[in-house]
Amino acid sequence: MSQEVSYNWTFYLLGATFILLGIALLLVPLIARSGSLSGIRVPWIILYTYNKGGFYFATSPILILISLVSFVVLALRR
């Protein structure tokens, strides 16, 4: 029973972390567009942006890696 409770707590904490990171990644382009981050260089592993013809695409490679690792760990635990 305690193992199931621990698993649920970990799952909820992981979900909350992903939600907070997602909100942060949604806010970064808005802050960058306003000019507040004009002098700051963000490492590509944290934030990768692509711009072509007015189309902006931003993603976080480290968030993708964390998601893949957590998916593999959760799949192997079953």
C-alpha cells in the first residue's frame, strides 16, 4: 500500500513540474518579444528557438529529454 502511495505522489509531483515548465515556456516568448531579455543569452539545451519568415518555434530540448526518461522509467516500472 505504501509503495502505491509513493508512486502516486511521484506521479503528481512530476505532472506539476511539467505544468510549471510549460507555463514558463509559454511566457518566455512574450517576455522576449517585449525586449526584457534582450541582453540575456539562454543556452540551447534550455531553450531552442527557430525563426523563419515570421514563424517562431520554441522548444526545450532538456524538457523533451526529461519527458522521455520519465516515460521510459514509468513504462519499465509496470
